[in-house]
Amino acid sequence: LPLNGAVYWKILQAFNETTNRVAAENNVFVIDLGAQMPKSTEYLYDMLHFTVAGAQKVSEIVFEALAPHLAENYQEFKK
């Protein structure tokens, strides 16, 4: 079975769905980059490696999700 973009995406989706399900069952915070990251060659060199623009986009997505979570759940570390 050749591993083209469509096949790779289906595999990644199955992995993400399992990760999200297990996290929900165990009350673990998850940032689902697979759902939030725009699908564009601008952000990826290949199926695995982010470009500089991709790394920037990942950092924006992570910050927007993580900052409120940390502020709400770990107030003792807030300065």
C-alpha cells in the first residue's frame, strides 16, 4: 500500500481520534493540532516537518489553547 498524502492523513486521523478519546476518558488536556492546523504546503516541508511558517503557526495554536488552560488550572504559578 503506497503511503501518499491521502493515506497518511487517514492514518493520522485515526491516531488523533484515539489520542483525543483516551485523553477525554482520562481527563487529560489535549491540543488537537490535526484539527486546528491549516492544511497547506506553506506549513510543511513534507508529511512530518514544519516550515518556519508552520512552526510559527503551531506556536500560535498552542499558545491560544494552553495559556487559558494554565491560567485557569494552575493559578498558583501566575505572577
